[in-house]
Amino acid sequence: MSLFSVTWTITIVSCLIFMFIAWKVKGEAGKNFTSYAIAGGTLPFFLVMFTDMSTIMGAGNFMGHATNGFKIGYSQIFFVLGEQGSKIIFALLFAGFAGKFIYKTIAELMDDLLFRDKISRAIVGLLTVCIMIAWIGGQGLGLGYVFQQFTGADPTVIILFFSAVFIIYTYVGGMHGIVWTEFLQGLMIAVFGVVFYLTAFAPVHYSLTELNARLVASGAGSLTQFKFNASAFNNFVTGCFGILAAQVYWQRSFASKDGKTARNGMLVAGTFAVVTTSLTVLVGMVTRSMNPKLDPNMAMPWLMIHQVPLAITAIVFTLILAAAISSAASNLNSAAVILVNDLVSPFNNQFSDSSLLKIAKGTTILVGIFAALAAMYSPSIIGLFSKAYTTAGGSVVPVLLVGLLWKRDYSRAFEAGAKHNSRLTPWGARVALVVGAVVSLMYGILWGIPLAAALAIIVSLLTRKQLLAIDEASGAAAA
């Protein structure tokens, strides 16, 4: 059986399985908007762990980090430590906290606990949805590269095909369909991932010393050096802060049955991600040592074709395909939930729950189309991720941290719907979010983060009378 036949057979069978799962749970997903968005906040540990793990290990991680490992070598590890290590930070600092609440988005949490302002909430929604769209596009782009190498197919056609799959699967199954598919995919990662890495590192006999020697011999000795310079530090911060603003992880925390479940699930998944993604960088370096003139975007597919037996290639392709579909579906669901929950619902509270559910499903289609366009016009997967991380990480995260740390009453725990918890004001949040995003995108996240934090404090001090208005509004609502 040829690689072409194997690839399309696996693709068709996998897509049918995913669609079947989505169809089986469509009743649960279609109960109401909360069920569609966070599975009713009832997920147990094993589903939280596997859904976190599967969402992390999408095609972007398998393909994008191998590409950058091919191009810059060990220095890519700094981005990995920021991007993947931040999931451990998220688990330890935020997941347990978020798991106590039944919000649907990070913007809703910040609105209710920190600034009580629907305009700031909408801004956070727009900024965080950028990460979700980038991840969805990254899955399509990664599959486009694989199919181009495996079957000779036009990547644009593949991106459009899988974007349609992402949309249909998410539209039908919602969060319920996603978590059960990701449970199956997580089991596959645990088995197939080990098989793949053992095969991928066989050409260098599992030795970093030999890998380094081969890179030097091929004229790529610079890849063997850890270059911790300003660029490396910027990459670390970009990955770290970008992930902390990622709705998909907050959403899974809200979907967990309690805070402990949310924390432990993300902690296991984050630790797993640091190890496997670092190994993927090394896979790109192995490919560079063997074929230094290759297009970097083809680093992973080329190795799978030329150095991995067909049976192993089929197994790993199944893994990549499942990872891409589940990760894209997760982020597509998150993006649709953000747009409805933070940009539609706060400005029109007349919508019924069933209306919000219909709007979320319609938004799923629109976001999927937009993400496909982003994938077709992006030069690289990691480049697509990096811009989104920079914009949201340099604005949302510093405002979140200021709001959480700058409490009005340190003797009281944060309470949903209670008295305004933070000294952060609506105008403090608005200014910091907009300026932080613009400055981060134009001049770098290392400028955006401190400026956003400083403006959040300064503008809040200048507009502290807004806190009285918020208190009065909260009191009137309670009465």
C-alpha cells in the first residue's frame, strides 16, 4: 500500500470517527450555551488531563517547533520553555483559582472580579480570540505541509478541506464532543509518541553529541549553541505571557468540576508538553543534520517519509491528524464562545440561552473561515502563533496580574458577583489593554508588558471615583 493511499485512508476513517463522536454527544452539547461552552462545569480529572494534553499537542507543536529547530536549533528551546512551561505556571497559579468559578471566558472572569466594565471585557475578548484563530490556522497549515509532502496535494486545498472538518465537528459536538475525542487522542499520544521519538532519533543513535557533530559537519554548527540573548528572552516572555492569556486553558479550568481537578489536570499536561515539544525541536535538528538544504517547513514530513518505516509513519500521521483536529476544534469552540460571551451577550442581555447557543454555532462557521484565510496567508506556523501571543500576552496578562494583586480588601477572597474586588478601574483597564497590545505588536512584548501594567495603575489612580460608581451599581443590582 502506498503512502498516498495510507494517508487518505487514515484521514477518511479518522474524520468519520470524529464526526460519529460529535453526533453521539450532540444532545448534551445542544442543551444550552453553558453546556456547549464548558460542558456544564462537570469534567472529571481524566478528561481534564487528556483534553489539556491533546489541545497542547496539536499539529502546530509537531510541525512548527520542528521547523524552528531546523532553523535555529537549541535556541528554540527558550520559546518552548516559555510557551509550554507557562502551562505549569498556569496550573500552579491560575487553574485552581479559575476552577472555583463557572465563568465561560477569561474576559468574563476579569469583568466580574476586576473591573466591571463591558467595554474592557470586549477588548479582552478581541485580544484573546486572536490566539485561538492563530491556533486554528496553525493546525490547517501544519496538515497542509504534511499532505504536500505525503501526497503532493496543494496545501491550500488541504487547508480548506480540514477547515470544513473543524467547523462541522465543532458545530455539532461542542465541548462535550471535543473532550471525548481528546481523551482518545491523549491515549494515542502516550503510545504512538514514544514510538515516533524512538524512531526519529535512531539516525543519531540517541546521542546529542553525535547530533551536534553531524550539524557541525553539515555547516550548521550555530544550531548547537544555546544563544540566550535579547531575542531569546523575548521569545521566552512571548511564549509564556501568550499562553497565560489563552482562553482554551481558562475554559478547561471553568469546565472542571472543581479547582483541584483543574490544577492537577493542567499540571500533568504541562509537564508532558515541555518534554515532548523539546524533543520535537530536536527532531527538526536531526532533519537538518541529514538534509541541510530542505525547506524548514518540511522538516517533520521529510523525516517521516525518508527515515521512518511506513507502518510507523502511518501511526504518527494518525497521531498528527487527531492532534490537529482536536486542537483546532478546541480553539474553534473557544473562539466562538469568546465572541458570543464577551462581544454579544454583555451588550444585549435580552438574548435567551437558546439564542446564544444558535449565535455560537453560527460564529463557529465564521471563525473557521477566517482562520482558514489566516493559515493560507501566513508564512509559518510559529510566526502565526507569535504575533497572537505578543498582542494578547502584552496586554491582557499584565492587566490581569495588576487586577488580582491590587485588591481593595486583602482580607477577603475573590467572590463572583460580590462587591468589586480590585482597585483596577474601567478606564485603567481600557487604556492599559489597548496601549499594551499596540506597543507589544509594534515594539515588542518586553515594552508592552511593563507599560500596560504601569498604565493600569496610574490611570486607575486618576479615575478612582469610578470605583464608587461601580459600588453603587452593584448595590442597586443586589437590591
